[in-house]
Amino acid sequence: MPIYLNQNDKLIEVEEKAFKLEREIQKVFEENLNIIMGLTLVKSEFTIKNKRIDTLAYDKQSNAFIIIEYKRDRSLSVVDQGFTYLSLMLENKADFIIEYNETLKQNLKREDVDWSQTRVAFVSTSFTENQILATNFKDIAIELWEVKQFENNIISVNSIKKTKSAESIKPLAQQNQTLKKVIDEIKVYTEEEHIASTTEEIAELYKRFRDAIFNLIDGIEVKPTKLYIAFKKDSNVVDIAIQKKALKIWINARFGTIDDAKCIAKDVSKIGHFGNGDYEIQVNSDKDLEYIMSLIKQAVK
């Protein structure tokens, strides 16, 4: 997708400026990891069992380690390499925890980590159609990120989304023991699974709130996790947990920064809760839908 500068209503195309080295891409991501992917950098060039991981990161929202690899070679098999790294992590969990604790001066315990949320992200200036198709499974823990550099210090980053019709990789994994072992331990959650756990009435209620969020915010991304469904625009804006008899909604803002005239949101800033942000709302109908959207709108940055 071309990028333009608007100069007095005349669009001037910005020329792409190729990265000379893979290390340049790595530096951009590692120095901006929280902004780009919402992750914490643990270690650059982490070596384990004679294998080098470009970037080891940690996702504090899902409590999981993320491996990031940077590629300028478009001929690689991202699936084979991705599952090799996932298997390496699952077989050496203690090493990853030790590295996290020693580097970040923390006291992370094995039980604190949700190993089922582990994933691998490949970053490249472009991917082939075969690479994209090979990772187009709804339950594969492999992500593709495209990064491009342009003149005037402009950088574009694009996460390649899986199609809505993406199938499960589980049937294929049964034919390969390495894949099967990884698939059995790592879980990629889907929106359908969350919806299937409740009644038809609450499922329909969730869809009404979901559609309202889509209409409210351009470019919103749905990211199902183990405990809730996140709606992200750069970072989480709102999280929704689908319960048996209600929806629990968290708005990602510090308490006191949103004008809640009806006082329908609960302050959870000092108590444990699953979603992000200090505002928690529980609903079993859509009577306050428009009002809740007005609260969510205030949290959009």
C-alpha cells in the first residue's frame, strides 16, 4: 500500500527505503516493542540449546512468552521454524523463566506463566503468498508482521490477519508428532469458543455490543484470550468476558478519567480483575448500550 504526503492537497508518494540489514528491523522492533506489539522486551539474541532466538519478549496481558524472529529471506518455511521454536520453549520452560528473572530482576514463577498462550511472531518486509496461506489457521500460534521503511523516517507495521474462513490445524497436526505435541499444549482461543459457552440470549447480547464497538471505533481488532475477548486499537480499549447470565465489560482507562454521569461502572482499580482498566460494567441487556459506548469512546486514544 503506497504512502503519501499531503502537500497543499497534493499527494506526493513517499518512496520506500529498503532495510539494508535484518538487524535494522530488529532494532526498530526491540526499541518500540510495547508500542508496536504491547510486549515487554526480555532478551535480545537469546541462545538456548545451540539455537539463537532473535528477540525474547513477554506478554503481561496473557502472561506468556513470545519469540520474535526477523527475516529478510522470503524462502523460509515459517510453519516448520515456528513449531521448532514453540517446541524448544515448551521443553525448556525453566530456562526462559530464569532469563526473565535475571534480566528484568523479577521473581516470575513457573505457575505464573500461561504456557498455553505461547506464540511465535515472524517479522519481515514481505511474505510470500505460500507463507501467508501456510499460517492461515485459526488455532496456529504463529503470527506474521510486515514492516516497511520509507523516506522521511516513516515506518509502517502491519499484522497479517487470518481470514474469517480459516480452518483448524489440528487434523494436519495429527500426522506430525512435533506439531501434535505443541498443538496439545498451546491453545489459540477463538471468539466462537467464548460464545459457545453461554446461552443464546447472552450470545446475541455480546454480538450487539461487539457490532456497536465496531461502529464506534475504526480499525478495531478482536483478540480472544483465555479469560476474555479483547478489542484492540494499538492497545486494548475494552475487554468483554462472556458469562452464563451476563457480560462483564472492562474499559481500559484509569478510574476518574471517564465521565460516567450514571455511575454504572464499578471502580476495580484496587481489586483483582481479568480485563484491562479500572472500569468494570456488568450487563444482561442492551438498555444502556449507547451510554456504555459513550464511555468506551472516551477511552479511545
